[in-house]
Amino acid sequence: MASLCLNTYGFNILHIDDRPAPSTAGRADGIQPRTIEVLRNIGGVGILDNPGDLASGGSPFKGAGVAKKMISQGVRVYEVAFWDPTDTEKLARTSRAASCPDFIDVVDNYTLLLHQGRIEHAFLDEIEARRVKAGTSKSTPPGGVQRPFSFKTCRTVGTGSTSAASAGLGASADGSIGAGSDPLDATHPVECIIVDGNTKKEYKIRSKYLLGCDGAKSLVRRAIAGGEVGDGEWQGKIQMKGEATDIVWGVIDAEVKTDFPDILYKTLIHSRDAGSIMTIPRESNLTRFYVQLQAGEDGKGAHYTRDSATQDICIARAKKIFEPFQLEFGYVDWFSVYQIGQRIATNYTLDQRVFLGGDATHTHSPKAGQGMNISMLDMYSLAWKLNLIEKGVGSREVLLPTYEQERRGVAEELLKFDSEYSRLFSGRGPSLQSTASSSSLGGSSTPTTDDPISAKAPQAPGPDPGVKAAVDAEKFIGVFKKNAFFTSGCGAVYFENALNALPNGSVVSQSPHGHAFNPSGGTLIAGQRLTPGKVTRVSDANQVRLQQQVKMNGAFRIHIFAGDLPKTKERLAGFAKWIDSPESFFNLYRPQGGVKASVLDGVLTSGEFHSTEVDETHRRNPFFAFLTVVATHYYDWEIDHLPGCLRLYRDQVYCDNIPDHRVPVPGNEAPLHHKYGVDRSQGQIIVVRPDGYVGAVVPLAEEGWLALSEYFAGFLVRSVSKPRL
Amino acid sequence: MASLCLNTYGFNILHIDDRPAPSTAGRADGIQPRTIEVLRNIGGVGILDNPGDLASGGSPFKGAGVAKKMISQGVRVYEVAFWDPTDTEKLARTSRAASCPDFIDVVDNYTLLLHQGRIEHAFLDEIEARRVKAGTSKSTPPGGVQRPFSFKTCRTVGTGSTSAASAGLGASADGSIGAGSDPLDATHPVECIIVDGNTKKEYKIRSKYLLGCDGAKSLVRRAIAGGEVGDGEWQGKIQMKGEATDIVWGVIDAEVKTDFPDILYKTLIHSRDAGSIMTIPRESNLTRFYVQLQAGEDGKGAHYTRDSATQDICIARAKKIFEPFQLEFGYVDWFSVYQIGQRIATNYTLDQRVFLGGDATHTHSPKAGQGMNISMLDMYSLAWKLNLIEKGVGSREVLLPTYEQERRGVAEELLKFDSEYSRLFSGRGPSLQSTASSSSLGGSSTPTTDDPISAKAPQAPGPDPGVKAAVDAEKFIGVFKKNAFFTSGCGAVYFENALNALPNGSVVSQSPHGHAFNPSGGTLIAGQRLTPGKVTRVSDANQVRLQQQVKMNGAFRIHIFAGDLPKTKERLAGFAKWIDSPESFFNLYRPQGGVKASVLDGVLTSGEFHSTEVDETHRRNPFFAFLTVVATHYYDWEIDHLPGCLRLYRDQVYCDNIPDHRVPVPGNEAPLHHKYGVDRSQGQIIVVRPDGYVGAVVPLAEEGWLALSEYFAGFLVRSVSKPRL
């Protein structure tokens, strides 16, 4: 993800991997709804842009996009079934829950399952397509990954700390880089040593940044933590804080025959005394099994460790937990063992030049299907901030610390959930004690109001209150459902900072026009993702999804909800006039020297392509995209009648006239205005960050755009010279 | 399409093309909604079935399917804009219409545009994937197409007619093939001569059938018509009946710059005195222009012929018609000239062994975007009938004549529409005379009740009644809208025959249980396509589209709408018991010797893959697929409780609980039962033919399945021995 994003932004990157080839089986496999949304937004390049692809016999699907490729290859889980022992049956379905309940407003309302090799390949193909587009692919291997290369050590130079091991973390990253003896110290303050896995030759690399996405046993983390190889990786200045347990699980991807009816569902199975299993259906008729291995078999207390647990033991245990259902194992694609623990890094960065993300910063159990998702989104979240800084329009001091602040918040939330969830699943949680005395273990759990599917049924016989199950089924199911918003990825919320103009936040309280933020009635919240909406694109009457209209290109998305044109005409004209003025953010924060925000900049939209208004092209600023959404039906006005910046982005003018089943509006009038709480006689400006998160909401009025001016001034800078790239 | 379908059915085919390579530009470019639906139903093979694709570095998207590939590459037209001269403006938008109005119940409610080369490649890729699957690809070129090979002549032998030229058409095709001197006469009665375009060497080919899909100037048609080369192709026994006009049109695919606001819409432009233009947006920012060339320029009467019309003339005329808008031409991708005419072949076949289809049987103007669509569907419609016959379960005498009967009906409908439409467009129609005297030319045309979009607006100034336009705009727009159902492809209706149990049709009137067909309340009509429905697949809770669940595999789709299980339990049990009896169609019409219905037969569904009920596998009949749709919520029952044939197809058991905006049912209960008019206390059986057309509708009751028995007996036969393949 780091490579995909940075390649999209056109950077020259060195990407190393110590494995000789991508994964071919197993490992992570669950893509959550928000991740699919992000991947759809990253999009695909290359299909229509290489007219020669057919003639050359090349695959026209290179560059189809990560999301499309994965969706075509994976299977979907819409629902989770909970199985427990009951009074009358050894194992019975006691509850069900939507994988992504209907109250979560997201287009791809399922978890997508496919093995990590397919996921990696989908990324590598798309990276390759973008490198071809950027002209940076020639001298590198496919996908730009150097294999096998391993990381040895790193430090920062000239940032105030001369070595990571001695003073790295305390150094301030104020952007005023001291002049070192080496001119590279100012421009490329990161030094690292990598080793060619084939020749064992070492290379010293100088770079602007180093992103350590090297997993739970991160060598980059160890290097910047100041620890020595062999001194125990938790002894340095970055520590992994948290807890481990002795609960050991086996993971198997296999082909099975079974009469268990829910083999194509995600299932959570608790046996009476043989432990628990989670199953997940997978591509190519595989099934993934997470098998609990610590519990005593038949109450005899056999205790497996990570080393003593074998595939055969795991299969035997799985068959036992599945009883009375048949479970025959055929081909086994992958097997592994892991121990549950929740840990988080005390720091994510050295000098804001070396960054950690993914498992290098947070580890936990795999069973909620979160790890890969949150890890991908770590890098997705960092990349656009680096882009703004390196293109000369972003404030290094303000933007970079928000990476750790925002992503640590999400990781902490994840660990909190995972700790409770996996302990309950293992029957080792705080609720374990309460289980025996619980008098309400039944399947007739009170339906939550926000989960219509679960509210409908559980008609299957529930576990009898008298049965002494090892697991508190009701509590476990409750935790699962309560966290669905978070585990879908849609509930990953960022708190207030310079980028998120939340009520009572610093942006709002420190701005002279702070009162203008968050107009009354508005339903969108800064620091949360823009919820989806379907609109008619006026330039070609296509029915499109608003949130996917601007692909990840580094730009802030300025949504002008124009309401009813006859009433908002003056406001629109005022906004457009101000945007055209020298003091607008559109003109203040403009990259110099024709620098592009991303490799997508060169791709003309149809509207641009056909345009005869050649003089206007130079006015574009690639870091801002205007999207105008009008409530008035488009049969009653013309794009050419809209003022300046709105008309300029003619392919991004929309009519809000598509019914939305979540928004029961009489006559289906302007359902999206209604959903976002926009007063149609006033209008609203909704700023969405390059990562799809709402940054600020203001009224379509002078105080609104003046407030936006202050918002952007909080983290953008005026580019004075062409940035070095 | 013929090759794709026949390869899917596993036939050994020889496919020749006289062009050395597929198209690279221009030609047909519009895919209509029903065609997209069909292509989605043909689906894609190979993505999940080749686990080695990643490791081998091969493209995992070979076999993604024709529809997906084309949708990723094309652009969509949702709306058509009509431009005419008005009293105040040289050119103004006078009306709009949905390309596929909302009353048409189809999922892909747009026209997809991309050039024919991309379309051909999407087909060739999918054919190749299927040939690999069937093991027939090794000795042939990519896509199995021999190029360049041309057709010279053909005849049938041993069918009663010894030569096509002398007696071909009068011969009966009764299936009782007389014993010729050559044993091949009985099995491979078609003889044809083809020529290698490179070596000029001639080959004599013997085959079971010959499909002449060789266009308007079809050499196969000429050969079986009995005409001689050079004698004029209309002199033989097959004639192209119809009319030609002197109206000449130019066609250009080009990159243009323009300030015309609707360049991304399909537009129909009538200038006051420079003629008419149709524009269509296209992939890669191309625009297609159909430019009228016959009208006098500036009233001077310059008259172009097919030979004198050049690209420059065409461009100059286009610019003139576009006035006062700018229109600058850049790169021109393709240029051609055509003359409007409507013709249809008097016969589609020789001896039911040589078949014609596509432009070889019907030609017309390209502007309604119908030709390629209806041509593709000709072969789609023929292939599954050949499949039933060749696999030993279809009646040759009954099935084959339905090809011409059904497809000629559609072609005649097309020609009728096209004649009226293109004459009106050219200002040469019967309405031309009435135009001058018309007093209601205005844009305020009466909205049709079934077109909510057009009913909404036309607020743009209409043409003034006093303006003497060359075209009757109102009438033209009316014809366009009236025919939207037909041009979407969804209105292609088949009339009564052995396959379509229509009220008062022969199947119904001749059957002892005829009264059971078409139960009261039912909304589906035999001879029309199954309208779409979304349901929950119970085996994995996936939300799926019912009409796409069984891919084109040669099977009849037996939909059991089971209603409310508590009320229909006995009926279901009765049906399942009868199906299991020796006299059911399921057991009577079963191919011998393990013959497959299609190459898809070998692909196990997830449910089959996991199944432990090994004994049941042999009971499957590949020519029938059971789909059970239950109104009762699936939380209240188990697939394993369903009887025999319903449980057997466990991946095809559905719950009817997904809201449909077209079906406002209180509480969203069983919207699809409601849509199809199924009484939930009774149930219904809906038979859908292998091509997605409804064949018969009967109640879920003994008289219903006995009626079905008679229905299938009308065109299926008991296979007595393993067919020769």
C-alpha cells in the first residue's frame, strides 16, 4: 500500500522485500468494507490509456485496479453464524449476525476473502501499471520490488540526532534541517544499510524517508529503538506495550468435505469441552480454520505450545470441535500456529523521517480480520501527507505528527476490541468467571436496535442456561455485534487536530470565523469518512457514486452542495469570485513549476479533453478538486451557467436526483442534501481530505469560505520554489 | 457469439475469418442492456479455476468474462438529447430521453459503447479460456479462429437434397437422414470448400452444421441461395427482401474539441438546412458521428453518393450542422460511408443444417445501435438448440425451425422500427410532408406515462411551430421513446411455439393439463425474458441476482417459488417425489454416457464441492437446474429440510427477502414473489429456457408438474444411446 500510494504520487522509491517472491498461500485474507472502498478509490490506471494494448496482445486488465481484481477472485461473507452447545444438541446455531449490518452506510457491505498472495499480486500489478504511467518502471523489477533484499540498520543524519541509537527519538522534526558536512544531510537525512539476499553485498542508501512496514518483528523498529541485534527487541526506546497470553491457535487453509450446513458462512463455534473454532470460506473452495489448541482435550488438560502444535493435532482437534458434524480434510494449502497477544508501539517514528506502520506498530489476534486492513490504511494515511510536504504545499511540522496521532487512535481502539473479543472467544476473558453463574446464556439475546438482521430472528434453539459452556456465548455475540461498525473499517474515527475541524476542536476555537464550522443540521462529522451517495453526473447523465468520483490523487475534494440554484445563485457567485481571488486557498497553495500532485494528473477527463476553454487549464490546482452537487434538477440549468471554478471542473458537476433507500425523501428530491443535512436554500461546503475523511463543513457563505481559508492555513504553506523531487 | 456458445457447449468447431486480424477500430460499438445481461449470463471461466495462474505469471483475468471486460473498457450512455432549430436559436436542446427508461426492468440500464475491436477481443479471450477448459485449444490459433480463410461454397449431402444450388431449400429436414454412399453423409451432411488466404489452397470440409455469420454480403447465403458468383446475389432462392434508399451517411470516430454541451450524451441533431447528425460518446475520448450527407448544402442540393463522399466532406458537413457550436476535429480513428436500407432474408436455413444469422439475414441502418446486438443474439439463440439435439435429448424436427421463427420475428420488428426511425431522422419519412403543416412541433411534447424522466422536464425552448424544420422533431422523439423497450433488447418477444407455452398457444390447447399453464395472478409471460430479482443465497447468505445464478450451461432453469414453507410443504414434497420418479422430465430426458451439457459441468459449486452426499451426484441431470426461492425467512428453516431435488442443488436455494424499489411490499416481504405474481400459499414453478426466456409457468401442484411433463415432451426426446460428438 505504501508503494502503491507513493508511486501514484510519482515518487522515486526503493522498495525491498526479504522474501524471494510474493506469498503464494495463506496469511491474511479478509478485506473489510472500508478497505474495499479505499481500494476502489485508488482505482485502476491503464485500461483505456493504452490503446495499443489489444494490438500488442498485452493483457488489457493490467491496471484494472486492486479492488476489481480482488473482487473477481475472492468470495464474500455477508453473515456470521454462532454455534454453541445446547441442552439438546451437541452443537447448534444459536445466533447470527450480519458481517456488515445494514446501519453501516457502505456500498460493499461484505467481507471479501482471498489469500494474501492474490492480494499482493493485485497490488503489484497495479503498482506496475502506475510505474509505467510515471515512466519510472524501466530499470526495476516487476512492481518495483527488489527481492530478496533485507534491512540491516538505519539512522537519521543532520536532523539534530546523529544516530538513531543514541538520540533519535528526542529530536525535533521542525523542518529546519541543520547543514551537515554532507549536502545530502539536508535533503536525504535517512541513511540505511540493506543487504542483497543473493550476493550478501551491503548497500548504503540515502533517502528522504524510510517507511518500516516490516511486520511484528520489525527490524526497522529495532534499529530506531536503539536496541542491538540480540539484546531482545523490547529493550530499546521504542517498546511494544501490551500483553501476551498462552493461548495458542492453529490456522489451516484446506479443502474439506462436511455436512456442517454453514461451511460457506463465517462461523464462530464453541464446543462444550474441546475448544473453539472460527471458519471462513475462501476462494477456490478453500476453508480457513482457526483452531483453539490450548484447552485440555476431553478435560485432560493437554497443553500445546507454539512448537508442539502440529498440523495433525490441529486437524484432529478441528474434527472434534465439529462433532457431531462430519469434517474430512483433503488438500491442505497452508498451516501455521500463533499465540494471541495485543501490543502497540510506544512511538511510530524517528525524527518524522523514519516511520513505522502495520504490524511493526500493532499486533493482535488475526480472527477479527483487522490486521491487514488497518495496516494498509496506516500507509494510505501517511502517503498523502508526505505528498503535500514534498510537493512544497504542506507544513511538515503540522502534518507529519498527525500520522501517529490518527493511526495510533485507531490501533488502540482495535487492541481494546481484540483483547476483549479474543479472550471471550477463547473462554479466557474476564467473563469466564461469570459464565457459570450467568442465568441468561440463551440465544434470545435482546436485539440491538441498530441491527435489523439480528433483530429479526434468532429462532434456533439457544444454549440452555444450565449448560456450563466454556464461553459466554451471549456476551461474545454482543461484543461481536457492538463492534461491527469498527470492524467494517467504517468506524475508524480520527480525533480533532489541524486536519479535522471538529466542534470545540482547536481549528474551530482558534479561528476568528470558527463559529462557521459545523453548521446546524449538518450530519457529517470531521474525522469520519464521507458516507456514500449516488448522483447523476450532468456532463454525461451517468449515474455515479459521488465518493468515488475523484480518485486518490492527492487532492482535497471541495464539495459544493449548491442546494436550489434559484436561491443560492448569489452565494455560488460569491464563492467562485473568492476562489478566483489571490487570497483563496486555491491560489495560495499551488505547487510551483508545474509539479504534479500525482501521476493521474496527466489523465484528462472527458470534459477537459473536449474543452475548448484552453486558457482555463493553467488555473487548475491539482491539490483541490471541486465537486458541485445541485439539488435543482439538471433539466433546468446548464453547466455553462455555473460560475468559474465550478464550471471549470465540468465533469464534476452533479445533480442530486437518485433515490437512496436510506433517505426516504418525498418525491426523491435531493436525497443526498437531506442525508448530509444541507439546507437547500443555503448550501454547504464539505471539504473531504485526500483520504476520503471529512475535514471541515461550512455554510456556502462568506463566513464559510473565510473559515475554510483559516482551516487550510493551519496545515498548508505557500510554495515559494519548485520542490526538489 | 456462435463460437463462444458452441465452445461453451464443448463442440469441436472450425471457425474461419477472412480478415487476417480482428477489427482495430470503428464498426459496431453499442451494447444494449439485454445484450449485457446475456453476456453477464455467459459469464467468465478461469479466474478461480486456475490456481496456478499467479505462480505462472499468467494473466488472472483471462476468462474474466466478456461483459466485465467490456464494461471496464467502454463508456456508458444513460440519456439521449435531441437538438433542433428553434425560433430564437439556430440549435437548441428540445427534448431528452432516457437511453433505457426506468420502466424497463433491467440491471444495466444504459448503452455501453466501445469499438468493435475491443468487443471482438473480449470474445476471443473468453473463447480461448473455454477452449483451454475443454481441452480443445492445443492445435488451434488463439480464440480458435483460422485466419485468413475465406468461404467458397457449400452444399448438403444425403439430406434429400444433393446440392444446395439445385434443391436445397425445398428439402425437408426431418432428421431421418438417408444413407448416402459415404458414411459421412449421415453424420456430417454439410460439405463446404474453404480457401487459405495465404496459400490459396482449397480445403473440403465435412461438418454436421454450417453457420453463416458472414455479414450483409454473405457468401454462405449466396451459396445456399443457389445463385452463381457474379449473377447478382439477389437472384437465388434466398432473397433479401426490403427497400433501399438513396440516403447516404458518413460515419467518423474522431477526437474533437467542442463547446457543444452534450458531447458526452448520445445526441440527435437536426439542423435547419444542413442535414442531421447523431453523436455517441466513446471509449478513449473518441466521439462517433453519423453525418447525413444527402441533403443539399445551403439548399443547393449537392448530392453525395457512397463513392463521392469523403472524410473531408463529412467533417465539413458535421461542422456546419453543429453551428453555432465550435467543432474541431483532431485524430480520426475510423471513417466509413453507408446507405440506408432495410432488408431481410426470405429463408434462414438450408435443410436445417446450414444456418444464416446476423447481417446475413437482416440489414438496416446502424443508428439505433441494434445490428450487432440482434446478430449476437441470433447465434446465442441457435446454439443451445443445437446443443440439446446433438447431446441426444432434443427433437431436431421441433427445435430447429423455432430458430428462424423466433429470430425472424425480432428482425422484422427491428426493420419496422428502423425504417420509420431512420426516415424520420433523415427527414425523408412519411411525416416529412406533414411537417410543414404541423402546428404542434414544439418541445412540450406530451409526456408518456411510462417515462418518468421525459415526463419531468423539457424546459428548454422548443422549436417554434412556425419554423420549417426538415424533420418532424416531435414525431421523431415519439418514435424514439415508444421503441425504447425494443431497442434496449428487453422487448424482443418470441411468439407461441413448442418452447413458449403462451395462453391459447398450441402447447396449452393441446395438453390434457393445458389449463394449468399461466396460473392467474402470474405476471411472467412465456416468450419474454425473466425480469431481474435480487435474493439471498441461503448456502452463504450472499445477496445475488437470481437471473444470473445459473450461467449459460445449456440447462433449463426450473424455478420453484416455494412461497410460505408451512403452507407449501406438502406441495414441495409432492413435486420432489414426482421429480424422483422415472416418468419425470428430470429422469426421462437425461443424456447418456456421462455426456456433458457444457464445459461448465465439470466446475463444482461450493456446495457440491463440500458435499458429503456422494451418492446423489449421479442423479444430476445437466439439462435441468433447480432454483428454489422461499418466501419464509431463512432463519426459520434449513436447506437440509428441503426435499430431494431442491436440497440437491443446495447452492441454488434462495430467500426472497431483499427489497426491490420496483415492488413496494409492506415490510419488504417476499418482493420477488410479489413481482412475479406468485401466491405465497400456493407456490409456482417457472421454467426458464437456457437463453433466459420464460418457457412455461405452472402452479406448484400436481396438475402443474404434469403440464410441465407435456411441455417438455413437446420438444425433448429420450436419449437411447451415447450421442456421437
